[in-house]
Amino acid sequence: MKPSIPLDPEVRLHITGLRNDYYLNILDWSLENLIAIAVGPAAHIWNGETLQAIESIDLNSSSKYISSLAWIKEGTCLAVGTSDGEVQLWDIQTKKRLRNMFGHLSVVGALSWNHYILSSGSRLGSIHHHDVRVAQHHVGTLCQNKQSICSLKWSLTDQWLASGSSGGMLNIWPSDPGVKLQSQPLKTIPHSSAVKAMNWCPWQSRVLATGGGMKDGILRVWDINHEKIIQSVATDSQICSLLWLPKTSELMTGQGLPGNQVKIWKYPMLINSSELYVQLTACLNQSVFASAYLMHLHKIELKEQSFS
């Protein structure tokens, strides 16, 4: 059977100095085909078609680092979270910093866009909603029991916000950014390990896939409406990232230790259809590498997920 993805990467980027922290989200690939990856206090931007470096963002600090990145769904605005709790907005096209937004008291490890609402999650468990169009940007706060937020993902219909914590808690929140303080999510689904990898299904709005961390390694597909597992499978590896492939009705998992591989799963049965093994150096952040490799192999699928 012909593989659904190419077996070899088109280009390899050799990057040194990545922060070895599984709970950070320091790589993102935009629908405009721009790649951003953070290395310490700087974020480097490449053109995804030519792989030419086009811009760098630098915090100009020896004491803080970039801890999360997220491109706006449409356009060239890049959100940057920092280790001291700041959220910055940069326009890569004009090469200007648009604004600085404060409010968190700890590392901003996760970011997710809902049109002009940017949600940010910190290591102290708070999630802030920022309306980037207005001066008083902080329009809502959610509290996840002081568990470190390591993933945030708005559903493609903007109906729900999923948040994952290092303590293994998956919470589903309503799409009301104007709430001043909400400590109770709509749904709470416990996991046995950190909920770092997760992604909403592009063609089934109620379906969410999650991947278990080092002590778990299980890929689960959830029916969020009924809080039940549609299907699950053991991957025998730490799951770092997830991507749905609408063209082929498949799921890809980018995996860290011990396998350091990308696996493709036929949905909904979650039958492993192909595997790609990659070489990692001892100092490389497995989470970032797996995410980058996964995104690069099927970057055209990012366009497929923009159904709006």
C-alpha cells in the first residue's frame, strides 16, 4: 500500500539550544506557511515553502525565555508567551511588536486563538482571555486548580476551549471570553499523565483526540458531549503532538521517548498504518522535534483544517 505521507522529509533544519522542557509549546506553523520556533529568548521565523529565514524576534533578556508561540488563524500576527508571565503580539509582515499584555504571574506555556480572542495558560493554572482589539485586553479568567497549563486548544467551531494540565486534567470550557472568573469547567476528564498533546477533529466538532505523556502513552479519541472514549490505543511512547488528516481520515502522533517516531493511525479504528523513525541527539527537545517533523510532513493538511 502506498503511504499516505512521504517517507522522507524534504528539508532538515538543524537547530541548537532548544529548551528541553516537555510542557512548553515553542513551535507553530501558520496557515500562511510561516514556521516559528523559539530558542531561549529569541523566536526565529522561516518561510515554509523556501525554508529561508525571514525574521527573528528577541526579548533582549538574559533572564527570561520564550515559552509558547501561536500564529493567528488568518494573517501574520504571532503571539509570544514568556517565562515571566508576559504575552506579546508581533506582526511579522511589518516586523513590529504590536503590544505587550500582562496579567500572568508565571510561565505562559500555552496559547490558542479564537478569532481576535487570544487565550493564554500559565504554570500557576490560570487561563486568561485577551481581546487583542481593545486597550483593556484582559476580558476573562479561568482557573484550573493551580495545575500547570501545558496545552490549550479552541475547537474549530469556537464552541469550546480544551485545556490540559501537567497533572493529567483535561477541562472543557464554554466559549464565553467575557466571564470574569470561572473556576468550574463544563466538563472535566482525568488522565493518568500530562495532557500535552490534543487536537479537535476537523470534521466532527464534538470529537477531541488526546495523547498521554511518559507514564501513559495512550492515544484516546473522545466524544466530548458524552464524556466517553470512542477509541483508544497504546502507542508505547510519550505523545508530544497530534494532527488530524482530513484527506485520509487519519491521525498522526508525534512521539518522544522512547521511540522518537511519527505514527499514522486510521480513524476511527486507530489501526497503525505507518511509522517513521527519526534520529535525535541527546540535547534535542523531543517534543519540539516530533511536532516539527509531524507538521512538516503534512503541512498541506493545515489548510484543510481551516474550514471557516
